[in-house]
Amino acid sequence: MKINVLKHEGNELRIELVGESHSFCNALQSALLKDETLDFVGYSISHPLVAHPTIYIRTKGRRDPWRALLDA
């Protein structure tokens, strides 16, 4: 899996997961939603045949969203 960082500013992180699908993204989102330090977690795939999933993570306070992603 290749990860492209689209945005990493303060408590926000948006990444693109090359070569993944709903299966992995749904499992990752479920794990991230259990983290009470996160304000928002979501993913989107604009078209399953031509697009890569984009995951968006926003934390509460000063927690680094990379840390939350790695903990999940």
C-alpha cells in the first residue's frame, strides 16, 4: 500500500491510500472511531474503478492525527 499525504496541518490529516478499497478503509475507520480524542473520521472513494480512497482525520485539541492513525 502506498500512502500519499494530501494535507497535514495542525490537527487535520488527509491521505490517499493507493491500491486499497472499501474493505480496508471501513475497518480502519471503525478502529479510528473508537478513539475518543478524534473529532471527525471519514473516508471517500469518488469512483471505485478509477479513484483511490481518501481518508480524513481531525483530532480534538493538540493530538497529532498521524499518532491516532498509527495507534488504530
